[in-house]
Amino acid sequence: MGDGLEMPVKLLHIPTMQTLKVDTRKRVLLSGTKHGQVFARHDNPDGSIVLVPVKVADQTEGGLFPPGSLLKYFSGKLGRERDERDASLLSGCVQGPE
């Protein structure tokens, strides 16, 4: 056993802080980051700034809107309703050639 001075490793962890310098274009270089990585900035009342990495959402093969997912808005009943609504709104605004 020890003399009572042993502390758990968890309590001995001291977080490191890195000082960064901003260039003339208001950029900083963070080691350990990837090109194009996005961070959320949190300004604290004491004047400190916290940067938190933003996780990239998984996208499907077609991107945000896979092929065919918006088709219902441009064809069929929804498409006709949209066209009729737009025509009724424009009928009082648009004048034809004289």
C-alpha cells in the first residue's frame, strides 16, 4: 500500500490549452483538424470562445433530395393544385400584351 498520497489517474488529468494567433484575414490554424472541417462558435460571458466540431450528417446517394423524391410536387394532383393557385394569384397582377 502507499502512504495515502496516491490519487486516481482520472483526477490527475490536466487539460492542455493551445494559444492561437489570428492572421490579417481573421483565420486561425488548428492542429489536428481536416481541411473544410466546420466548427460551431460559442462566446462565453467571460470573453472566452469555445469551438465545437460540427458532425456531418449522412447523406443518401442522391444528396439532400434523392432522385424522384420531389416528383409529387411537380406532377399529379399536387402539381395541378399548385399551377391553379399560381394562375389565380397571377391573373389579377399580370397583364397581357396590348
